[in-house]
Amino acid sequence: MNYMIYGEEAYQVRKAIDRVMKEEIGGRDDMNTATYQAKHSDMDTILADAMTIPFFSEKKCVIVENADFLSTKPTTTADLAKLEAYLNQPMNTTVLILTGAFAKLDLRKKNVKRMKDLCQIIVCNKLDRKGMPAYLQEQLQKRGLSLSPKALSCLIQRLPCDIGIIQNELDKLALYGDTIDETMVEQLISRSLEEDVFALVNAVVDKDIRRCFMIWEDLKVLNKDPIYLIALISSQFHLLYQVKCAQLQGWTHPDEIAAEYSLHPYRVKLALGMIHRFSMDTLLNILAKLAQLDQSIKAGRIDKKLGFELFLLSLKEG
């Protein structure tokens, strides 16, 4: 059996390759596993190895990594005709695995379209915010972990959409017992930049200058550029402005608003919980301040750290 294992979720791709190798040849075996990089290996070399019988084993595995010559955005080239010819008459003692971190096969290419039917396809789609809660619940159940609703909400906010990181962080939580509360999540799981910015936006919303500067100090330790933070905060307030506009037009369902403005429903849901504290004039005023600050920094009229701190202080004035 030959395989195409691809997708933007690197952790899942690696796990799928390991699972296939375990099923086909009993696991990774240096004697009967050959790995090639598509960028540095020609197809003749790869196929010559694929057509060689294994040593002291019934089967061997040949892995071609970064085989994005199969994708819609290739950065490598390969002789697809030769590959297709091999797949039509493969060695029954060789498991060929074509793998890469791309989202789609280029089915406009006749060779790729035909090869798709000659291989078993395993697609590892990237996790998104919409699918995060269900995936977390599944993984928590596998580990026998019980989280309170507040702890689960905190965990969702802190974890990025990266399955590898999620697995590591959940393994860390599992070391501290079966029942996890919000305090344990806050102490054990590092805050993401996204959460820090969201916390900073919340502090801006509350005009809590002390909390603004506490979060800002944490971000400075992480060497986060004020210009980048200004762009992120502007993006958050632009989102609030869009959701406020939609609400004033009578739209209240997150999915409707998300579809209209091409936003993620999860972000819209969070924004709907915040916008009641803003008038349209306040939102426009903050966006104007951020735009002016960005221009002043880039024109060299003010130091970026000082400018950002003055912006935080200006929030007291409304």
C-alpha cells in the first residue's frame, strides 16, 4: 500500500506517519526505513530505492518528505510521470509515503489526479478555534481529566490552535491530578500573545490603567514590539466596531455577523460580550488615537515605547 499523508497540522502528519509505519512494518526500523527530502532528492534515486527488496524483513518503508510537488503551491519539482508509473506497478514489499505540510493536492494536474486514486489518502487539517472545544474535550476524556467550565474556558483562551503544543500542555496538566480548576490552568499553562492582547484590550475597555501597565510590563519582558501591539489592538477594536455596527443594524447572532464581515464566530461571540461598554464615538476615538500613534512612531516623532505608554495613560481621559 502507498500513501499520501499531508496537511497543515504537522503534529497530526507525524502521528499519521508513525501509525502507518507501525501497521505496515511494525514501527520505525533504521534497517528498512529510508527518508528522502523532495527538494534534494531526484525521483530516479527515490524510485530505485523503492524497487529494492528489504533486508531481513518482509517490507520496507520509503518516506518522501516535503513532497509539495503534489500541492497547489509547489516549491519543489519532480518527474510525476515516473512516479505515476511506479504507483501503477509498485513493489509489494515497499510502502511508499509521500508527505508534506500543504493544504490541498493539485488535482488540475492529471498525474496527481491519477496518483490520488493509487494511494491511500490521509489529510491532517489544521485545528481552528471552532473545532478547539470539541478536540479538547476528546483529549481531556482520553486522559481522564475533569475541568470546571471556567477552567475549560481559560484553557481554550490560553492554548493556540497547534495540536503539538496542546498535547504537551495537556500532558503537563495530567501530572497534577484528575481534577483541574481555573487556578491550576492559570499557573501551569503559559499565556499566549493573543490572550495577553485580549487581556490588554479588556483592561483598556475597563480603563484599568494599572492592569494595562502590568500586562504591558509582561509584554516588554517578552520583547514584544509596541508597533506590533498597536496593530493587534487596532485589529481588536476594529472588530468591536464592526460588531457594534452589525448590532445596531439588528444583527445579534455571531454566525450571521461572522459571515457578513468574514470573521470567525468565536471572535464575534467574545466581542458581543464587550461592546455594550462602548459607544460608537468611543470606538472611533480609540481607533483614531491608535492610527495617529502609529503614524507618529513611523515618522520618528515619538519613541515607540513612550508613545504606547502615553496612549495607555490617555485612556483615563475617555
